[in-house]
Amino acid sequence: MGLLDRIQDQSSVLVDSNANDSDETQVKVDPYAKQKNMIHSRVIDKLNRQGKSDVDRVEMLQLLEETIAEDVFDIPRMERPKMAIELLNDILGYGPIQELVDNPSYSEIMVNGPNQVYVEYKGKLTLTDIKFRDDAHLMNIIDRIVSLVGRHVDEASPMCDARLKDGSRVNVIIPPISLVGPVLTIRKFGKDPVTAQQLLEWGSMTPKMLNFLEACVKGKLNIIVSGGTGSGKTTLLNVLSTYIPADERIVTIEDAAEVQLKQEHVVTLEARPANLEGRGQVSIRDLVRNALRMRPDRIIVGECRGGETLDMLQAMNTGHDGSLTTAHANSPRDTVARVETMVMMSGMELPVRAIREQVASAIDMIVQQSRLRDGTRKITQITEVVGMEGDVISTQDLFVFETDGKLDTNGKFQGKFVATGIHPNCLQKIRENGVVVKNDWFTN
């Protein structure tokens, strides 16, 4: 869609908004809506006379400022800069939520219909006073976002996952599936990756835990980072991946590329959904299978959520030690059970004991990441998968976060990280890979 088409579409949204003034459920009418509509038309005329089919933000802002300043619109001088930015964002940006997208303090933006916009700020959800004019206004912005990445949403395809150019993840679901109007969720992608030092400063773990995890990665242990949605799994995965030696070939596989590796020898693969005709899908499982033919030293799967888990376990068991992935689970024990379930989703008719033997043999360490009610994110458990005891997979906690649920004066949970005193069975494997492990890491 060209620039003039987008401007004309936005103009029609303004007209539709005014047509519903009598509806008590509508948001309060913009007192300058008619002037904005006229300014849109004037801008189109000027661009047509100049023969321009596209302009950048600087040119558009200048054109809007000049048009708004014309006496015929009678816009108060104090309102002009704000109106110019609003119109610019509606035409070329993300409309009312542009300021949220531009603000690095907000990690997630959740638009629940035109009248409710939430943000995640410092780990907590906060309702903003930002509103769209109506469903049509919100849909106009959604269409612009998904069209930039070659996607489309309508009643026939009411759901969409996409990734913006800056790496931010976007999910859209619209009526009739959504009963609250169009719903837009943007998980923003930080320009500067979180570092291990920052995790220490934020109290997400202790230096001993970090030293041990660094040794696990360098010592080629297979690690699953587990946790709930928004708990910081991918952030921790990014931090752990920095410890992979630079001379190893790494293949990353994700639904939407989020893992940021600093090493030079990295091959990034991204799954692709089916097109409008239902063709062309490339799944995570397809990519995991293909990665095995690419001579990887390490395979990093952004998230295991289905049949690809079986292929990932087989890779871990067949010479691709040091692989990393994430999974949704509430505890290390739940992670083991979930991995078993996801293997069954592969369609292979395997006995339960055979699946558990695969899991116990492939996975060395489970790192449980949690977002607490105070908004902080912490590693609440580092658990080793020991092996099989009869028909049960045996695990042991090495580090745990203990809290009594009380809050301090800053509203943060009072608690401490505790080493259980157990020396993991995997120490020999780590040392065989030339990595030094200190015994005092496992004592308090």
C-alpha cells in the first residue's frame, strides 16, 4: 500500500469516527477531528501536485506543520505541534501507541480493543490513558504493522504472528474471534541485550550461580531454560549463549528471531507460517531436522513446544552436546513432564519408558526462571537431571531461591539464594571439556 493510500485510509477512519458520535460507548470525540480530516485532504492534494508517491518522516512532518498553520483551519498555535505529531504517527507510524513503542522503558504493549492499552513497566502491568478513536482506527494501525512484514489479517485469517524490523514480536487477533475488538500485543526487542552483570545487579542470581552456569555452557551441557510467559527465558538464554566459545558453529532456530549472539559463526533460521493459500509452511521441526545436516557444534532452539522436541532430544543424544532451548513450565519437575508430553506430540508411537530414557540421557540441566508478583525476575531453581530410577526420571536441586512471601520497604520479596550443598554428577563432564569448577560454588 502506497503512502497516499495510507493517508486516504486514515481519512476514512476519521470520517467514520464522526459518524458514530451519538453512540454512548464511543470515546469522547476529538474536537479537532474535522480539521484533521481537512488537513488530510489538503496534504493529499499537495503531494499529488508535487507528483510525489512517497515521502519520509521529516518531509511529511514539515508538510503537516505548514498545512496546520494555514489560517483556514483555525488551529490554536499551542495545539499545532501536538496535532502534527499525531497526524504523522497516524500516517507513517503506530498511531496513539507510537510514544509507547519509542519508549525503551516499556517492554510490552497490550492493546485490548480501542479503549484499553496496557504496558509492562518494570515487570508490572499498568493501564495507560491512551485510546484509539474506534475499532476502525485500531484496525488501520494493525493493517499497517502487519503489511510491513508482508502479512494480512481479516475475518478469514483473524490471527497473525509477525516480527518487526527491530526484532519486536507482534501478535494480532481480531473479531469475530476476539469479542473485545481488535487485540494487538507487541513484545519489544531491546536494542542493547541484557548482560550477565545486569542480571547480577538486578538480583536475578548470585555470582556463584552465574559461574556455575557459565561452566555448564562451556562444558557442553544440554540446558533447558524453563518458566512462564514473560518470565525472562529468552533473556537468560541470550546471556548463556554468550559463553559459547567463538570457534564453534552455532545454528539458532526460532519462530521469531530473538536470540542475539555475538559470535561470528552463527547461522540463524526462522520458521515460516503458511501463506493465504495454506502453503509454504516451514515448521520448527523442519528446521531442527535440517540443522542436523548443517554440521552444527551447537543447536539453539528458541522454544520447544511440539513434536520438534523429539528431534531436539535426538540431536542432544547424537553428538550435539551443549545445545540450549527454552520451554514453558512452572517447575523443573513440570518441565520433565512437559518434555515427555511434547515428544508424544511428534506422532511417534514410543513407549513411555523409552521417552523417559531419551529425556534423562539428553538433558543435563534445567534452569527455572520466574517472574515474581513484585515484578522481579529471578532464577528460582537450578536443577540437574540425574538419570533414571526405575521408571522415573530423577532430578536434584543445586540452587534454589527461598522466600517467606514477605515484602521489604521497597515492595520487593524478601528472600535469598541457597546452594543445597549437592555436588552435581555432571562435574566430570564439565572438567573433561577443559572447564574449571570450584567446589565452593555449591556451599553457602
